[in-house]
Amino acid sequence: MAKAIRKFINPEDAINLLPEGETVHTFLNLGMCLVGAGLDREELISKIRSVGYREITGSTARSMNHGLALWNAGDKQCDVLFVETDMDKLNKLAPEEENKDE
């Protein structure tokens, strides 16, 4: 099985993926539990600019319309913030075929 290709993006591309609205849904994966919350758009934009990594997610998170993951070096898996995305914009920037395991 081929290793999935990881795709990292710059802050402006990540911001462009956000859906319209004053709040954007996010979630953390805490082991067997997903914890979700709406974040204020401007607060989220600030986080996007300040984190170390902005990564396109794999098929599971994308299937839930959360195609962006935000994290910093040294973070545990439970610290990764999954962010709701405009899927049309995401599929233009990074078609899912590029991220699938073979």
C-alpha cells in the first residue's frame, strides 16, 4: 500500500477554504469521541495564521466537510483542530484523488 501524500498549504489558501458565515464548525478527535464547536470566524483566521501547520485532511474528515487540519509541532493527535471547509473550493485546490491511499 502506498503512503498517502500529505499536502500542506499557506495561511491565505487555508483562509480561502473557509465557508461563509460568522462562525465555522470545528472538531477535535479525542480518541473515541469527537468534540465539535463553532468558532468565531475572525478568531479562527487568527489561529490559521499562527499555527505551524495547515494540512489538507484525508478522506474521513473530508467526508464530514472538514478538509483542513491545524496543528503545531509537538502536538498530540487530540490537539489537531479539524476545520469545516467549502468543499467546492477544497476539491479545486486539492482533489481527493491526490490524498487517497492506494
